[in-house]
Amino acid sequence: MKKLLLVLLLLILVFTGCTPKAPVEEDNKEFDKVTVFFVPSRDPQQITVQTEPLKQLIIDEMATHGYTIEEVDIQVSPNYEAAGEALEAGQAHIAFIPASTYALYSGPNIDVILAASRDGLNKDSVNAKDWNDGEPTLPVEEQVTFYRALIYAGTSEKGRELAAKVNAGEDLTWEDLNSANWCRANTTSSAGFIYPSLWLAERYDGKMVSDVANTVEGSYAETANRLAIGQCDVGVGYADIRRDYAGQWVDDWGKTDIWTETDVIGVTDPIMNDTISVSNALVDADMKKALQKTFIAIAKTQAGLDAIEIYNHTGYKEVTDADYEPSRKILELLND
């Protein structure tokens, strides 16, 4: 079952057998062509058209860092794995790939340089109790490169029992959680299944959401509704789900206040945003730094924002390989 979940998550689990590439020649600042891969998370033709302006934007911005690039070749890979393989084989300089794809192919031939950013939240504690002050979770101006999934306790008697234990500083047992009715998303959902499963596995001897005795699969809207009406005791979802359904909680589902009638009983590891990753066979350390500055600068222009909007990116921040350790743990968990 867990191997099947990995297949559903990544579509294909095929590690290429490429041998490590020789290091790129240092101090090379002249390129006939730089190849950039995008993954087909949207219509490939639409991606090709919308990202076209990036070609000249990259050429112009890299020139300010001393690099001469004659041509930028943008390609949309046939699938996510192909983009990772292109980096690994030294067939692409740069690829915009999800965190899970980077985690799968990360190694001596590939390095992550940036992650897409989003508005942070005014709560980010790993201690579930800290989310339960009865006040709304609000966005802040600080940009972050991740989001979290939360495990929520709803309005039912069992939900209130679990919340009371957490708010009293007590640890929940597997028996506590397994005796509850859970609402979850499908098995490929990072916030609605995968990262909550990692949270469980690290605390309860490898157990996953799929090991809970009673679960109901549905959308996030259905999860919020079922928490409100007591059909589910526990629900999993992204960290600001309560903001999105606070109105319906009162207007459609007849409750009083989502912030006081639900509680957080678990906080997952960060779920990293999409990456900009590079091939170590083609990109040296100095060029990595220049590319970091280039894409950060491009995202601050209207033309750049328009080009990357197709991926819902609004900016980029520097990250390191260590930030993706939870993503690798996910692969290990689902491949056990």
C-alpha cells in the first residue's frame, strides 16, 4: 500500500543510473545557450507562451552580474521526472521543479538555489497549543518558502476531548487518535494526507493516516463542514484553512466562531514550495549566486511577475538542501 502511495505521489519512481558529472569549469561566464526546464503542471503551450519573456529577462539580469548569455532555451518537460533527470544528466542548467521532485533527484549532480515564496502567517509554532488562543490566524508581510499542515479537532465530543488534552499539555496516544473519526484528502495531497502521515509516523511507530480505523476522504471544504457538524472528530488540512471557511462556518453551518470551536492538535514539518534547482555539471558556485540574485530581481518586476504567475509564484527566497530533509523523509516513509 505504501509503495502504491509513492507511485501516486510521484507518478513514476525511476532513478536514473547516470554517473556523476565532472565539475563544471570554474569562472566560465560566457554561454552560447542556457537551458531552462519547466514542469507541465499547466498546459505546456500556455507555459511556453507565458514564460517567453523570461528569456530576455534572464539574459539582461545575468549581464549585470558579468555573464554573457547568447540564448535562453525554455522547454516544458513531458513529466516531472524528466525535468529532474535533465538536471541530473547535465542536459539542463536550470529547472523549476516541485519540492518532491527535488527530493527524489537531489544528490551530487543537483542543487537547489531558490524556493517560491508566499505570505507568512502570524502563527508558526510547532507546538499545537500555541495555535489555540481563540484568535484568527492572519497573513503577515514576511515572505516564507513553505507552509504547514495542521491536524484539527472539531466540535464533536471526541474532538473536544482531544483538544482538551493538548491544551492541558498532555500527549495524545495512538489510542486517542485511532478512536476518532478522521477527515482527510486523497493520498497525493501534501497537506491533506502526506505530511500528516509523516507527523503520525514520527510519533506513533510508523503509523500513517491510512492506518487510522475510521477515515473519510473529501475536499477541504467537506472536511471543514464535517468538523463543524460533528461528522468528523479530527480533520487535516493546510494551516490557514480556518481563514478560508470562517464565513461558511457561521453563515452556512450554523456555528458561532471557527477560532474558538476548533483547536489544533498537531503541527507538521514545513511543506516546501516549488524550487528553482540547477545542474552542478553546468552551473558553478559563482553562477548559482548570480542566478539567485537574477531570479529574485526578476520577480520584483511586473514583467517577471507576469511570466511566473502561471505557477502562482510571487517571489523567491534562498534555501538550502537541508530545508528539503522532510521531503526526503516522506519518500522514505512511503517507500517502506
